[in-house]
Amino acid sequence: MRLERKHGWLLVGVAVWNFVIWLTFAKNLYQAHSSGEDRPAGYWVAHSVLIVADLAIGVVLGRLGLKLLRTPQ
């Protein structure tokens, strides 16, 4: 399969969506933690790792999408 410009837009869109969702979740997680919500430490660690991993995936998808958009067709 050959990746085209339309795929670049899709990847950038998914990357932006990924950032919006996971940054919102990170903000909510931080607020819950700072308000003293009683959860096991593993809960906070596991969700923090998920946030970091998914933001990294968003960076990769965004960079690939931008590369496709910058490639002359």
C-alpha cells in the first residue's frame, strides 16, 4: 500500500485527537490525585504510564502524518 497525502491528514487528525484525549485524562488524573482520591499506588502508576505511551504514539503518528503532507505528490 502506498501512503498518500490523504493518509497524512488522517494521521495528523488521529495524533491531535490522541493529544486532546490523553492530556484531558492527565489533567483529570492529576486533579483526582491532588484532591486526595484514595487509590492504590499501582492505579496512578499504570495510568501515568498509559498517558506517556499514548502521547509518544501521538508524536510518532503526527510526525509521520506531517512527513506525508510535506512530500510532493
